[in-house]
Amino acid sequence: MASIDYSERIPNNVDLSSDRRLQRALEKWQPDFLDWWRSVGPQVLSTNEIYLRTAVSTDAGGWANFGYVRMPEYRWGIFLSDKEKDRVIPAGDDAGKPVWHEVPGEHRNALKRIIVVQADTEPASVEQQRWLANTAPSLYDCRNLFQVNVEEARHLWAMVYLLHAHFGRDGRDEADALLERRSGDPDKPRILDAFNQPCSDWLTFFCFTMFTDRDGKYQLASLAESAFDPLSRSCRFMLTEEAHHLFVGETGLDRVIRRAGELTKLDPNGDARAQGGIDLQTIQKWVNHWFSYCLDLFGAEVSSNAADYFAAGLKGRYREAAKYDDHFARTTTMSIAFPEDGKLVDRDIPLRVAMNEVLRDEYIADCQKSVDRWNRTLEELDLAFRISLPNRRFFRRQGLYADLCFDPQGHPIDEATWQANVDHWLPTADDHAYVESLMQPVYAPGKMANWIAAPRRGINGQALEFEYVRTDC
């Protein structure tokens, strides 16, 4: 397993020094990246010492080293998983043939677009979260936020390397543009709408890392099956880092839910808000909003682009090589519910044009596992309330169900019924104001804000009282 060379100006395990032209191009991009980080990266505690992990190799059994780092000194770099000997194309018309190590001309534009869209999400999330440390509910949570931030920025490096190494001047221009767009900017927004949404409170942050980063897991997993081997190898290592981001989201929401349940039981009227907490119904509204937003990130249910990407081998299904026997998917169909005249009609469509829906199915099943764990927490507290995922048709802005009205169970409803109930299903301005009123920083080691329960264990075997962020430096 190749180790990472931290003696280089740009740490890497791709022997960057052997390609002086590429090295110089990336070293020219690096100062612009650092300017971007300083201007729209973390703005609070940004130069303090943080207990962060840094990759030392791409070995899944021992790839991280923990220690105090000031974020501007974090060693971002380019890390690819090792080449898989005799790897073949996992899916599509050329399944079974040798993978590509260079970009085929006929797929150049499609591959560039795929990489740019994925790359654009990485700095966007850092920008969305840049002020959150100002209201961190604990130093433990603050540290986890910063770990997510530095790794999202490293994932940007992973994609920028591919653009520089394989797409010439066009790739360099795209890499520059990644530092010019801004989350929520009316003139130069990020490409995907979910990455232009505000993230001004920690309930939103936990939903973002639970649902949006989990979408990232499945997008990266489909790219890890790509016939373009450098992209596959980049995404395989990114998935290793992404696992912590999902942990932050799932366990963060579990802790908010646990504390909501405790405060509900503590209050004589069962009102968690009266006890300074976030009530379970409000948490459900945040789940409804972010889960639905993230379903759109998979694209339309019927997509010729998805069919073309699969046929060309640019993307595969989740765990394509290991999970499926038929890697061509030429004759298989999938049933999808189409809206017609206020009703839903099931139709069988070719599986290739339904590849977005195949990936969305995997995502929904994975999210449900987390919801089941949260509900076990509520069961342990002897509460009847249960968190649920809304139906995939609820509150959609992309695909077959965009701008149509469905209730959280997926039943078609009219506009009047939607308007009468939307404030019960989705966060209101008052809900946002209340949640934001609770966002006060807690910087004492081992202490937690009242609205969130303590984690069950610390990071890397450390105690909860450990000083995850040194606030006196």
C-alpha cells in the first residue's frame, strides 16, 4: 500500500514530482485554494489547534493519524487508492474489458461534466458551514465539524487533480471556476440547489451530514465503479473519509432526538420546547425537508443521461462489480409510478434509463436503517413518537413528481390540501427562529448544550472531557 509523501509541497501518493508540468500547474492553483479557504472556509476558531486526523496512507486499516493541527496548516493533497491488478470495466456495453487509464476522446465531455459536478459539491458544503463553529454545542461537535470541512476540501483536491491531469486547458479552467462559484450567490451559485441552501443551525448541519453527505456516498460509490480508473481510485479513497461525515450526521441527530425525548418526559406537559430543547415534531420537519431535497440530487427517475453513462461505463450501480451478475442491463425493466390525471400508474421502463432510481432505492434503504436506530432510542425512552422518512414523491423539485402535491405518505393531494398542511410537514419561519435561538456556543471541555445529549464515546478513544479544540490559543 503506497504511503503519502508529506515532504512535497502538495502531499500525494501519485508520484506528482515525476510530472513537472502537472506539478507546476497544481502549485499555481494551490495559493488560490488557500485564499478561498481563508475567505469562505471556517471563520470561527479557524486558527486554533484542532484534534484532527490526517491521512498517512490509503490503507483502510491504518490510514489516519490524529494530532493537533491549525486548519490553515492542514496538509491537503492528492490520494488515490492503489491500482487493482487486471481491473476490468464493471458495467455497460464494454463490461469485462480493461479499464481506461486515460480519457477516451468520445467520453471526454461527459466525464469532465461528471467530475465538475461532483467537485463543485465539496467546496460548497464548506462555504455553507463556515459560521457554524460560532454556535457549536460542544468542543466535540466543533472538532467534528472541522474534520468534515478539511476533508471536503481535500475531496476538492482529488477532483481538481483529475481535471488538471486529464483534461488540459479546459480542466484547468474548470478547476479555477470551482473557486469562483459561491454557495447561495445569486450571480455565481453552486451547481446543485441543495448546496445553495443556508446552513445556519446545527440541526440543519446534522441533517446535511446525514442526508446530503449520504447522497455523496452513493454518488461516489457509482463513480468508484467507473471505467475511468483514476476517477474510480480517487472515489474509493474519498469513500473512506466520507464514512466519518455520515457518522457525524447519524449520531448527531440521534443525540438531538435522545435529548428531545428526555426533555419531553421531564416536562409536565410533554413539551420539550418548554425545557429549552428541540421537540420531536420539529426534528421530523427537518428530516422531511432535507431527505426530500437530497432525493433530487439523484436526478430524474427516467433519464437518458443515466442510461448513456451506464452504457459507456462512466458510472455503475452501487457496488456494481460485487453485487450484480448482469452488468449489461440491456433487457431488464423497472416499475415506476407515473403521475397521470391526479393518480399514479405503474409502468415498466428499461432499467438503463432508470439507473438514477436504482441508486435512489439504495439510498432510501440506507437512510431507513438510520431512522430505525433513532426509533430504537425513542423506544428505549418509552415514547410513542417515531421518526419517519417521507415518501420519495413528497416535496420534490426534480423528476416526475416535481411541483406536484403529495402528502408525506406519497398520496396525491390538491393544492389546497397542501397549503393547509405544509406548515405541519415542513419547517416554518417560526421553527427556524426558535431553533436558531437555541444556538449558543458551549466551549467548556466535556460540556454540552441543553438541546443535545452527550455522545456515547469520544473520538479516537479520547474521553468526552478531552480538549478537542484548544480555545486558549
